[in-house]
Amino acid sequence: MALFAIFILGIANFAMHRAVMNSGHPMLGRSPWYVHRLGGRITLITEFLLLFAAMLLVAEGWAWAAWLYFGYSALNALAAWLILTRRV
């Protein structure tokens, strides 16, 4: 069950990430060079590696990794909401 939950959270994280990258927010223009490297794919690769690591850890029986990934996803959701609604 935890693997499925992490997978669903991973899909949501990718969607939020892409929405923020496509938002045209002025803050993105002030981001470091590596954020824009290869059209933002470097940050998507990082997102994938976090998801992959969390799924591997949970598959090995480390339940705390699911809670950490949930917390990470909650912070991502808050940040995406702040950026997409132009509150920052």
C-alpha cells in the first residue's frame, strides 16, 4: 500500500513540477543556470531520483521513507500553490 501511495504522490509531484516550470513566473528567471539546463530536465531527473529512492526504501521495509516522501510532497504542494497563485 505504501508503494502505491508513493507512486501516486510521485505523479502529483511531477505534475506540480511541470506546472511551475510552465507558469512563466518571474522567479524562474532568477533561478540558477542548472534549473534551465536542458529545458528543466535536470530538475525532473532529480524529482525522479527522489521518487525512485523512496520507492526502493519502502520496498526494503523502511516505512519511515514513506512518511518523509509524504512530507516532501506536502512541501512541494505548498510551494507550487504559492508560485502558481503568484503569492510569492
